[in-house]
Amino acid sequence: MPNQVWTTDITYVPTAEGWLYLSVIIDLFSRQVVGWSMQPHMKAELVTDALRMAWFRRRPAAGVIVHSDRGSQYCSGLFQGALRAYGMRSSMSRRGDCWDNAPTESLWGSLKVGRLHGRQFATRRAAMDEVVDWLGFYNARRLHSTLNYVSPMTFEKNWAAAQHGKAA
């Protein structure tokens, strides 16, 4: 079912203006990116904004588990307070173990190898535009072997249709 476990992480994109930091929230059910935020800093607001977007887009029932690493942004009062306000539970990786958040690390690999490798961005705005375009592609058209070779959006649409058929 959607909205049971979400994962989150931060990556960065180099630009001539300096780093652009990207945080995403992924629904593990479908691998869909349900929230994201980009900022020129890695403060708690970055990850909290991504969580806020995900919550407003999905409006999940209380109890969603949000898995992250142990970064200071995720331990912050701002992020933990947002989790509590949304009725969500925090889960954190073991110290120094990136494998605990493999789906998000895989997303970063797809973004960097598939779209950003070799690119040089003059501005953060140019990098943001490219990332937003790629996120749209990823959700709507990128096929996933773990989803029987359909996109995250198609997987959720097919699941919802099957649930509707069961209720009829």
C-alpha cells in the first residue's frame, strides 16, 4: 500500500554559483518521489520542506514511517517536530551504513549518471530546472525492474485500479 514507508536523503549538484542541495521523499511502495526541496544550503529547512511537500501532496493517514540517515537535519527539532505534527514516525539508518537507505541512494545514482553526469551548470536555477524536469521523467516514465517494468506513477495507478476492482 502507498504511504506506509517513505525514505529521504540529501544530495548535491555542483554549479558555478556553488552547491545546490536536493532532498527528496520517496514512497517505497512505488518508488515515486512524493516530495522534494532544493536550496543553496543543507539546513533543516531543506529536508522539512521536502517532507511538507510530500505531506500536502499525499495527505497520508497517521503512522507513516519516514526513514533517513542520522544527519543533523533529520535529528533537528524542526524536522522531528514536523514528523510529530503529521503523525509520522522516524526511522534512522545504522551509523555509517548507506545500504539502509538503498532505494534513495539508487535514485541519486540514476539522477547523476542518467542526467547530470558531465553537465556544468552556470547557475543554481539552471540546475534546479534540470532536476525538476528529471523528477517528472522519473515519476512518470522511468521503468523499474522492481515494479515489473512500469513507472512509479503507472504502478500506483494500476494498484489503485485493482483495489477499486476488488471493492466493486
